[in-house]
Amino acid sequence: MSNDNENIRPNDRSNINENITFNENNNETFEVTEYLDQVSPVFDNVADIIAQSTESLTFANFIPIVKDIFGIVNEILSLFQAAKQNKRICGVLVDRVQAAKAAIENLIIRKDHYEDFFTPQNLGIMLNLFQSMKNIRDFVNKIHTYNDMQKFLQAQQIKNKFEELTTEFDGYISTLNFVITIDTNLKKDRDYDSLREDIRETKEFLRLLVKSIDFARIPRASRSINVSDEDAMIGIMIDNRSEIIQLKNSLDDPRTPQKDEEDVLLSLRDFDSTLNDNENDILDYDDFETLEENHGNYYKRILKNTSQEVIFKEIDLSRHINLQVKILKSISSSRDIIQYFGLIRSKENKEKKYVVLEWAEHGSLREFYQSKKLDYHLKSRIALDIARGLIFLDAHDILHHDIRSDNIMVDRHERAKIANFDMSRGLSDKSLKLKATRDNAPYMAPEKLENREYVYDQKCEIYSFGVLLWEIAEQIAPYSEISDVIELTKKILNREIKLKFSCQDVPEKWQKLVSKATEKNSKNRPEIRTIYEKITEFNSLNEMTKSSQPSLQTLIQNTFSLEDAIKHTNSKQGDKAKAWNSFCIYSNLNVHMAKYYKGYYLYHNLPPVNNADNERFKIAADLFKKAADADVTMAQHMYATCLVNGYGVEKNLELALHYFLKAANKENYISMFRLGFMYYNGLGTKKNDEEGVYWLRLAAQHNVANAIKFCKENNIDFVHINY
């Protein structure tokens, strides 16, 4: 038989036994993989089998390809288990390959019943099935972490590739007549639900990373970059991430955390080497003004030409200097991490070397909370700052290894910044054999306390942050009543002591989050993004309730909850006056959804609004923009509408296109139509028929009347989506 069989396509069912099934019940139980290892294949190469066979084959001929398929399924499963991004999409593909593996296992178990299956043609299809699985593996490998984010930024690219892979795979499964007992149409609907949700989460994640970045710290980023151009900022952020990963991976050997005393001379040479490797980072001692304010090994200075306050931190020569510097330099673009400026030698003492860092006015987080009482709003904001910084580190494959209040600095604006990266390593680097001390033991994960050889991972970092969240809430050091580190370690491991809350202003949800983050079983600890989302929820609830002061209580009878105010707005018989009053109050409390609805009343001149047109449109546009920039979808659509019409703001079609795109990407169907219309007609951008048709068709499919009419008039085909 010729090699043409290697190119059999899905649904080519000629010469296939229609009666073959692999889902019969059976009582045979044995380890399939172990069995395959014991059986000797007739051929090592599947192509040789197909080329040399003209008659029916035996099961032994199929062993090589079955082993290959099982191997690739295990690879895909491992990638899925490590997935940080697009977990749902990866899960859909895992379900498929696992089902195929189960069908093949059943075939092996009952091979004597299916002798007619073992033909050269089916072997060729199995070969193609294996190639299809390799394509699935490569796709999962690209989207399961933060790597290659640029390639998969566009939802349509992911969707197209996903459809291509699933169609190809399902075709081969159908041709082989493997029965997967799931309704195909229902499964596809679920598949696309997973696809849409993962795309939405990926975009939200990218926006979150952008929030953490100070683009002025990225040399190639234009100082005049349009802050409203989200796509441009995301692109720069992704490029910067790629450079950080490459830089980190290029380190020769960052795996020697400690040096013996006789190696100090080597450390001095290491510093010289570091200076040579980072010539652009070398700063002139005379460029700084000396101040009397010092803290131990930290010396406050002022950069004369910019008046920038900095510290000279004396370098610990017992550590791997080059690694410290490269990590600090690479992550300095985040506003949630202490900024690195460069390296310097002491003028008075040549033996002293310093790294120059951002000055934190309030010192460490522990010094900060010991100096003042923090309200709940400030506590939650500090927690968000730290969480965002940890997300940034995680996205760049860096683990801090020593998250605690002494290593969080607070600047003059009371913003928290992660500092002290002496212990930091990449995710793939060898874990440090950290020794428990009285300072770090309260924050160390039980698995690390119990075994210094345990490979430090993201779950260890989550545990440390969980303890820190407790400390932020209580404003006291954890387990401060126990001074002996051995006693403390023993009690933590035996669960004899727990983090108990006493502050009255700590919500129950915060307490539950601390409990989850400090679970003894690391598998039960949440991901850092989940923690960030939870804290964001706490902060939003706080914005609505923090002003429960007497002045607000006097208005309580005339105020709806935000949810009820929205219901009354949407009801013909609703109390619009009370709803308006409620939106005004919540808007003043900085609740972004309330800003949108206040703007909505003004824009549409709903009673009791009684403002002149120019005034109400101007206020409405301002409210829409603030809510839009806080990611309120409806506000993004309305602000774009104001920009198109010049209502309350100067006309700007280019900026309108940007906000319509933000809303359309979050499934605002009217924005899809407006966006498609602008692309199709070249409004605010170059005429782009392909992009225009894509959005117009999407809007029409979702029954937007103007989109349907436009598509019909311009011969753009579309399919209605039935709800």
C-alpha cells in the first residue's frame, strides 16, 4: 500500500467497518501502559507498516503509534495542570484527548473483539490523529502561560485556531468511529463559552499588568505615548516582558545564594564584573547631595539634577550580586516594585558598593502601620498594591522568596512597593535552602518550614502573602507572643496556633481569604490573581459603605441601594427622583457604576435633572469617561458616543473608535455595530473592510437592527444567533 494513506482526511469513511465500537462494557482490568511496554511491536516506524502492508494487520503493528499517542496525551495533561492562562480552553482540548485515550485503552483491552479494526487505513488515520494531538499540544503550550501573549491578543486568532484544531481532531475521531457520548452541538456551545470567557480573562489580565507599569521607566516607550491607547501600552508591556524573561534566562549561574568568607574577594570581582556588564547603570557619586538621614545600611541622597530622593543600599557581598542587579533592573518598570536607578562606589571608602533605589518616605510597611492607625480603605489599597506587584512578578516568572512586612516599602503617597530582592529567583531556578529565623518563620509556608529542600513555588509565595494580609488587617506582627523560632516552627507545623482576627473593621470575606491563602495543603491555596480579584471586591464594597457616617445616615431614608436604584431606573413606574439622588451619593463615594448612571440621567435629561444642555452634556461626558476608564462597559460605549457627536467634549473620532473597541470586546453589541461602521467607512481610522465586516457581522448576528439593515444593504452575509 502506498503512503497516500498517511493523508487520509476526516470523514473519509471508505473501507471503514461501520460496525466497530469501542464503548462496550467489560470486566477486564489491567494497566494498559504497562501492557504495551511488555509487547514487542512488529515495526518501529508506522510509515513502514503502511508502506509494506496490503492486508489486515495485527494489534502489535499499532503499538508504536498507540505509545506515541499516550505520550502526547500525558504531555497535554501536564501543560493543563500547570496552566496559568486560558485554563478553560486548555480544559476543553484536554477533555477531547483524554476521551480519545480512553477509547484506545478500551480498544486494547478488547482487541480480540475488534480484529477488523487493525487495517493499514486505520493505522494511517491513527498517525494523522497523533499529528493532530501534537498540534493541540503546541497550541496549549503557547496559551497556557503568559508567554506569546502578543500572538494571541486578538480574540479572532484564538477562535480560528481553536476551531481548526477541534474540527480536525473531531473529524479523525469520527472517522475511526470512537464514540464520545456527549451531544456535539451542546458540547460546541460549551466550548465556545469557555473560549469567550478565557479571552475575556486574558484581556483583563493584560489590562491589570498595564496598570502596574510606569511606561516612563521603559527606555523605548515614547514619553508622549497616548495613555488611552491601551493596545499600544499592552504591546510595549509584552515586549518588555519578553526582554525580562530573556535577560533572566541568560544569567550564567544564579543558583549559588551564599558564599563562604574566603569567597569575599570573588564577590568583589563579581561586583566589578557587574559594573562592566551594566556600564549604563554606573552613577557618579558627585551627582548626589548627601543628607544626614540614614537607616542602618541605607543612606538617603538626592539626585541633584532632578531632586529625586533615593537611597544608597550597601550591597551584601555574601550574595550573588549580578543576579540581584539584573532582577532589580529587569522588574523596575512596575510602579508596584521599588525602583532601581543604578550602581555606585563609595567615594570615601572604595570597599563599599551601593545599589541606588527609590526612597520610601514611610519606611517599611511595619514601620508605617506602627506609626499610624490605618483605616479599612487604606488597608485594602495597600493589599491591592502588593497583590498587583506579585502578579507582575509571577507574569515575569520571578518568585520573591521573602514576602513580609519588612520587605514592603511605603512611599510618600502611601503606596506599597515590593522591595528587597536578595532572595529572588526565577520559577525554574533552584530553590534556596532558606533557614527559618524569627523574622521570616511566621511567613514561611509549612512545607518549606518542614523541609528546607522543598522547592519553593508560587503556593509558598501565596502563603506568605496570606500571613501579610492578616498583618495588614490587625496591624501587629504575626505570632509576636512567641519569641523562640524553634517553638514557633513546631506550633505552626502542628497547627497549635492560628491567625485570629480582633479588629472590628475586617470583613468576614477578608478573614476567609486569609484562611484560604494560609491553608496547610498548598493545593487548596488560591492563585494570586484570584486573591487580587477578591481584594478588589472588598475595596468596591468599602467604597459603597465606608461613608456610613452620621451625615450619610440622615439621607438613608431617601437613598436606594445601588442595585435598587438601577432597578427603579429601568422600571416605568420606578422612583426616578430617589434613584437619581442615590446615584449622586454613590458617585461622590467614587462608585464607578453610579458615575455611569448619573451621567446617563444627565445625558438623556431624565427628571429630576434640570440643567442646561451644554452643562449637562459636559458633566455627563466627564462622568462617562471616569467610569469608562474604570472599565464600566456601558460607560465606554456612551463616552465614545459623546466623542462622535461632540456632546460635552470635543469631537474625536479616533478616540471614539478606541472606546467603542473596548466596549465591543466586552460584548456590547451596539458598540460592535458602531465600531464596524467606522472601520467600514474609514471614520477615525483607515478604511478597513475586513475589520468592518467582522464587527458588523457580529452585531447583526446578535440582532442589532441597524447592523442587520446595513449588512443587507451592503450584501454582507451573517447568521442569526437564536437565544
